[in-house]
Amino acid sequence: MDLIRNKRRLALLLALAAVLAAAVLFLFFFIPGPHPVLGEGDVVIGQEAGGLSLSWPEAEGAERYLLTVRDADGGQVLAQGEYDTPEALLPGLSLDGPLEVELRAAAHGRNLLGMERRTLSRSSVRLTVEVQPPAAPQLDAQVDAEDKTLTLRWTGGGDYCEIVSGDFTLWAEAGAGEAQVVFGQDVDMPAYDAPAEVDVRLCAQGEGYRLCGPWAESVTVEKEQLLGNQLSLECLPGEDTRCYTLRWNETKGDYYELQEWSDAQAGWETLAQVDREGELRYETGRLDSGSSHLYRVVARHRDAAEDTIQVGAEFFAAQPGEVSFRADFSPLYCSVWPVIDVGFYEVAGAMESVDTVPAGTCLCVLGEEDGFFYVRFGEDYGYVDSGFCMIDLPEYLGDLCEYAIPNARQSVFRVHEYPIQDVTGQVIQGYENVGLADGTCLAPYLYPCAQKLMKAALAAEADGYRLRIYDAFRPNEATRYLYDTTSLVLDTAVPDLDEEGRPIEPITGWSIDLPTGLLIDPETEELVDPATVPAIQEAMAAQEAQEAAGTDQSETPGEPVLPPEEPSSGEIPADEAGLTDASDQEGEAALPPSDESQADDGTPAEETEPVLTYRQVMTDGRFGIGSFLAASVSAHNRGIALDLTLVDIAAGEELEMQAPIHDLSWYAAAYRNNDNAKLLEQYMTGVGMRGLTSEWWHFQDDETREAIGLTSYLTKGVSVEGWKKDDNGWRYRAADGSYYTSGTYRVGGESCTFDSEGYVK
């Protein structure tokens, strides 16, 4: 009994020991979590110069790969090893006979006891290589620089063609006999000192593997082979307002020149040189609002003529890439002037202002927000209502329009062809600061109106025309001066004119220089003071003697002569509404034939020459001075009116109208508009402007005036004097547009030091 009992105990102990051993083994060897998983796909086996190469799909979760290669006939292990990547090179092996390949994936993990142990993939790859590899292919390679492609054609057996360059691999059907590699897409462009190498071999398909033959001779592709000779330049908007990036493609050549067309120099100005290995881009910086630009990029060779580039021993004609565009319209850094006293606010749209900016104060726009300009006023920063600010058109619209503003240099106001004393050829009162020292001029115009003008100018430009501005804001003092001064000559006789339209002094017969009022000596062309001319001195002395004697021997003017007949009042007859210059009478008013009359005693009376006055030339019975010049307040004084004409962009000439601009006479009336004047009217009325019946050139924005409730006007002229900012900092500008430079100046009661460029240090 004891023996039996002991046997049972022993069996139980052995069973318990077995269970414990199994548990220990389980705890020791079991690793929780996923095992590596071999990827699907073929194993690629190739014959290399030093042995066999193998590559296989990457396994998920694998850290190592276990590879064993045996002789399929004898089972002898020919190679065995572990690899970190899914590829191996087995030196000394060849494809002389069938081979067996076994592959597993491994990773590290921890058992249930926390000990680090290796875990293997649950499955393995086992294959037998039995097919024979194809021979090396016969290759033909061609490079297309325009498409940046390498086209490969081959002959030979096999099922697939493997094309390798760097990290790029392309498998193509061997029977197709052709494949393409696109550089810059499939393969990175080669460097100038590192050509691309492309290798090709043919492969046979086996069960679970591809067996590759030897590589053909490598195809070398130099960078110059992939570069054409046609440059393409593009413009991309930058992150900042009115900033742009110019980019271009690579071409043959040693370096590139980025150039901009300069109207002032009538040629190309080089802005930058970029080496062929440099970044092929150029940052324009901030461009002026509305400015038009033409850029080009040219490829150069250091040893060739300027218009050629060289590759090897061959020269090619350079084909520049060009791009033209107009910078965006933005008020940033533009000069503005409030046309009335405006509130100065800490926050755009605030209910209460912290100060008042006087009308006519020059401000520089630092930003725009919700209908307000952010500006500097004195030493403070805040907001003003942009709707009541005039903006300088040349700064805002750039070269979209042209700007003449003759009132700032030599006024062109005339009564038809006859100059107006103290007006024609003069700087009109109130315009003293409009013409700047650099030859440009100001053209202030209410900001909402300027946005309408932009649309009209763009429409005209699309048709090949440019708007030329002759007058925008006109101070009220100029309006009154023009009216009062012109009124003084209305009943005086018009002068005789020379071929250039200058008045002739009647005693000497010399022409009068309008800007100075001096006489022009016909022999020397020198300007002469009339008071120094003997003939005039004698005439003046004779007149003084006659006045002293109480007699006046001057001739009595005859009856005035009216200009050619035109509609005198009321509505324009419907049959005359379409009259053109060809059907109307132009030029000087004709004088009627003189009558021979007799005195009371029957003797013939002395004939008198009829006198033609300014008033008679100005009016046709309907229009008078008030039709052309306001006696008190005009729309120009409010900054909502423009005087302008059209320029043919291609020809660079103004279109001919029925009368010159600022011709204060019935010849300029809108009912006489020719086709060119009607075209101008179409552009301006198309954006909501209104014209005048007496002037083909005048248009005003009554819609804006009513919308903002503008009732006041600006009496004095404006100037640019004040602080001006750009991307480089603050500068102080004088009234003539020049900047304080290289010194210390008193500005606003404080001393400011400026560098050589005019920026505050």
C-alpha cells in the first residue's frame, strides 16, 4: 500500500513539476503584442559584380531580417545573416544553379516577466530560384531638354526592365522596349558637378521573385543636357502689400541677369545677377501703388557676347523671359489731405474723437481700416475718415493716368486762342506748392472719387487710351483769382497773335513772353523789359503829353462783331445735337464787310476797324464767363472734380477734341463734342461722373458729394510738407517735395537728425 501511495505522490509531483515548467516556459518565452509581419511582393534577386543582391518588401514592425540561402540540390547553407534593412549583398554567390531562399522578420519585445526577448514573424518567405537570368540589354538613350526627360529603349529578353537612379526605381514591361524618366519629377535634377547615373537591367519573373540579369552600362545625364534655352519668368504676389516675387526656370548659361525696363533711360536696367547654382528668384520689395513694371531675365555666358550663351563649343542666342504687370492699388504711404476739418480717433469708427485735424494738413497713410486711414498727426497716431480725405493721384494710381497740372507751371487757360493777361502762362494763385522740385506735380482728389476714376482709367487703358489729368483739386483762392482776373479783360480787344499763339505788342510788333510779360527780341530771342524799348517809351511819352493837354487822339472803336451763328439759348435743337467739327465753323470769328458811310455834310466818313473783344469770342449768346469759371465756389474746391483728356498710348499723343482743354469759349461746349470727346464722356459717366454742358473736359462726382454730405470746401492750396514714411523709416518732406538730409533740423519745435538719405537717425 505504501508503495502504491508513494507512486501516486510521485506522479502528482511530476505533473505539478511539468505544469510549473510549462508555466515558467510560458512566462519566459511568451511575448504579448503583435509580431512583425512580412510585406507582400516579390523578392528581387540580381547578379552583381561581387555576388548576389537581394531586396524584399519591408516588413511591418520589423527591426531585423533573417536571411538564409541554400543550395537547392544538396541543402547546403551558402549564406546566412541578419540585416537591418530589407536588402542584402551576398559576396561570392552566383546564379549558376537553383537556390533556396528563406526570409523571416524579427523584432525585440519583453516577456511576461519583463525580460527582453526577440520575437519573430509568424510566417516566413520560402522560395526556390530555378529560372535563368536574362542577358544584359542593348540600350539607346535620348535626352529631351524641353520636357526634362530621358527616354530609354532596349532590346533583349526577360519579363521586366528595372530602371534605377538614386532612390528612384521604375519597373517597366520588358516587351514594351521603351520607358521614360522625368527629371525634376521622378528623379531630382542633377547638380552641375554631379551628373545623374541611370542603370538598367532585364528581369525574369519567378514564383514570388524576380531574377535580374547583369546591369547594362550606366547612362550618364549631365545637367546641361536637361537645360533648354528658353527662359520663363513669372510674378507671384508676396505676403506684404505691393511686394512681389519673380521666379524663373533654369537654362543653359553661367549666370542670370534680372532687369527692369526704364522709361527714363529708354533701356534695360540690371537689378541683380544670380549665379546658375543660386536661388532663381528676385524679391521686388514694395512697389509704388498702381505702378506698371516690365521685367526680364537673361541667361549669360561669361566668355560670350551679351546676347549669346555657350554650351561646350556651341553658342546659342539667348531668349529672355519677360513679365509685365501693374502693382496693386493701395493707399499705403500715400499723401492725403482732409478737405474739411476732420476728427482724429484712437480707434477706427470710434464715436468720439480725441483731436481735430485741420483741413489741408498733409498726412501719410500707414494703414486702412473700415473706411478710415491710420495716420501720424504730429507725434500721435490715430485714424481719420478716408471719405473726407483727398489722396495724391500720382501716388495712388501711379502711371495708370498721366498728370499735367499746368496751373502749377504755365496755365493754359485761354479764350479760344487768345491768352488771358496774368492768367495764361502763369502759376495760378494757390498752386505754388503743386509743382515739385523733381518735375512731378500733385493732383489731390477725394479718395472715394479716386476709386471711381481708377475704374474709368482701367477701362480706357483696355481700349488703348490713357487719361491725362489737367486739374484736380483747385483751391477756392485760385477759383476766385481766375474769375476776377479773366473778368477784367472781357471787354478789351483781343490781341494779334504770332505763329506760336503769343500776343504781339502793337508798337514794336514783338511777341510777348507770357510767363514773364517781357518782350522777345526777334533778332536775339532775348527777353526785354518793355519799359526799356525806345519806341514804347516814345509812345508812352506822347500819350502822357496828350493827357496833359486834355486831348485824346485815340481811335474810337467800331461796332463789336459777333462770332459765327450758333444756338443762342434754351435746349439744343435735336437736329444739331450730333454736330461734329466738320459741320461747325471753327477758328476766329469772321469780321463783316466794312460799310462806307457818309457824314452829315455828305462827305465820306473815315473808316474804322471793328474791334473783337474777349467777351464776343467767349460767348455764342448762351455761354458766358460763369459757364467756365465759378465766381464763388466750384466742385474743384471740394476735391470732387477733374479736368482731363485722352491720350493714345501707342502714339503718345492727345486725341483731338473740338477745342483745346481750358478753352473758355463756346467752342468747348459739350453739344459740339466730336467722337473723341464723346469717348471721354463715355468713360467718365460710366463710373458715375457728371459732365458740364460748357466744357468737354470737366467731370465731377456729385454722387459722392451727396453720399458723404460734403458741403464745405478748401480755400487755400495744399503742399506735401510733413512727415513721410516708407519701409525704411520716417523722413521729413519740404513743400517742394525735397527731404531734409545730412543734418539736424527743427521740426515741430524739436530737433531731428537725418542721414544722407533723409531718414531719421
